[in-house]
Amino acid sequence: MPQARRSSTTGAARRPRALNRLEKSIDAAQGALKDLQTELGRGGRDLVKDLDKTLTDARKNMRSLSRTVAKDLEKLQKAATTRRPTAAHGRRASARKTTKKGARSRQAKV
């Protein structure tokens, strides 16, 4: 039984269980197809070839999907663990310009 592969870039990211189940289903379908091929006549063999090609293409697409999912999971994991500075911490407080009470009262008198 083939083991779940891990991409070299995704050491911590695991493959979803649904993809593992899909791979097992494709394996089972190809095994059943080989058994069926021995029991069929000449006309059925063409059909079996077409089904085998379809399963092979499905396996290729599943591998591609698996890589894409692993990359997306890695990005999500990295984004969840990376801490970004918030707006309050990232900006400098601007200096406030205040006048003294005495200066205000002098301006009002003049």
C-alpha cells in the first residue's frame, strides 16, 4: 500500500484524509479493472483500456491537487504563526501641540 507522500517544502503540513481515501479508491479501481480485463473478450478490452487511461489521468490530477493543497496549507500555517505588528504598535504617536494656560489667557486679553 503506498504511503502518503510529503512534499519537501511541506515538512509539517499533512495531506488531508480525503486525498488518502481518494488514492486508495483509485488503487482499488485499477485492481478491479485488471481482474475484469482477464474475463472480458476482445470488445471489452478496448473499454478497459479507456478506463485505465482515465484512472491514470485521475491519479495524475490527484497528485497535482495534493501538491496544491499542501502548499496552501503551508501558507495558511505560516500566516497563522507569523505575528504582524498591529497598527497601534506599528505607528509612532505624533507629538501633540499644546499651549500653556497662561499663553492662552494672554492671547485672549490682547
